[in-house]
Amino acid sequence: MGVMTVNWSQAGLTGLGGLRDAIAALPLAGAVTVMVHGYRFDPDDPQRSPHNHILALRPRPGCWKAISWPRHLHLDRPDRLGIAFGWPATGRLGPVAARAFRVGEGLAVLLGEIAKARPDLHVCLIAHSLGARVALRALQLAPTHGVHHMILLSGAEYRGHARTALASPAGRGAHVINVRSTENLPFDLAFRASVVAPNLTSLPLSAGLADAPNWTDLSLHCGHTRAALNRLGHRIPAPATRFCHWSGYLRPGLFPLYRRLLDPSETRLIAALREAVTRTARPANGGATTALSPL
């Protein structure tokens, strides 16, 4: 169907005018994917707008990170709808992170509108960086069964807030894929240094939530995890750089996996993925559980 744009500002949500018509046109049990950007984007600034960048079907050329999420997720097809959710994420990291909670409340309103109009739809979220805080706050406040799956890419959030979201009515019915890598370690450190944690022992999402039944840590730095993905039909290369905050969507081979995870017809993939990655060996010198936990 294409991509519709919804933006949050202090005045509320804009772009909801065509929402009911767009979702009414979807087939029974069709798919809606909400895409949430992270830090340093602002829909009101053409030079920083996510709608000219990763959330555009045809991003403005000239930036190596400007890969089209909706095009690679096949959201321009008639049985699915993409919603590019924009919010002002420029300025100092601490205040922007605090604002992300309020943005998440606005996103929850959007999810509520979709659930009210079309409860049959398969609603998923994919979010990068500080967008993970927005998405998890929205999950905490969304209606029951308002979210099916969520993919977080190098999420900038603390585990305590994630646990709160998972304990909500919507959170208990959703499954979260936490895509992480040691490439993101400097950015995790910067987040922890700049953003107030719930308590002194709080760890970011990079440390994982292995004990949560509806949460799967997908550790791209781990050779065992990549081997498990290969057995599921997805060949993901090892990290090509030492540090990269954007590898969760720039790494070759990941978007075909994300498309399957967001596809309502792939009813068994989440369970197969979770079983595959939790059964892999995790050596203490670089395994999926221990490699990121010192943060």
C-alpha cells in the first residue's frame, strides 16, 4: 500500500487523517508495521527528517546510512501498510531521552486507534536506538493484543523499563526481538553516561533479558547465533567494523530476516528462532549472554 507518515510533537499527533481509510483498505488479518527512528532526527528539519532518510521509500541520496526501511521490508505491497513515525530527537541526549517517554505515549494513542478500528490486524514495531525507548513505552500503554511483534535494533533503553513494558497487558501478548552487537558498545556506554538509569545497578538492553519468556536476544556478534540463523535460512556475515551503531539494519542479510519476523503468515518462525539461539553454546570469552553484560 505504501507508507503513511505520522509525527509526534508537543501539540499531539499529526498525519492521522488518512489512517482509517488506509487500514480499512487492508485485507482481513493484514499487516501494519510502525517504524520508529532514533536519535538526531527531526521531521520538522528537512536536513534531519527521517522521512527523507531511513523511513522514506526513496531516501535522499548522499548518506551511506540512508537505506530505506519500508522498501526493504516490502511495505509498498498491497497486503501491508507501513507507518513512518517521526518525532523531534535532536539536542542533548539526556533531554531527548526524557522526551522519548512522552513520544511513546503518543505512539500508544496511534496503536489504540488501529486496534479500535481493526482489531484483526497484525501490528508490529521496528525501532532503532532511542526509538526503542519510544516503542517500549508505547507497548506499556497499548491496548491488550495491540502489538504482536517488536524488533529493537541497538536499543537505547534500560532493562528495567523493558520489564515494565513486558508486564503490561499488551506486553504479555507481544514478542520482542532484541538485536544487539558488540559493535554498539561505545554507544551503550554513552547512553548510560548521559541518561539517568532507574537505579545504580541498571543495565541497558545490550545486556539482554534471557529470562523473559517473550523476549529473544539476537546477538549478531556471536558466531553460534549466526550459525543458528544460517540453519534457518539466513546467512548473516560477521561484523565488518569494530564499532557501528547502525549495523542492525546495514548488515547484509538482515532485512530478509526482519521481513519474515514481521510477516503474519510466519507463525512458527519466532519459536524456531528463540529455540535456535537459546540452544547455542555461549562461551564465556565471547558468548551471546556474557559479551555485553559488563555494561
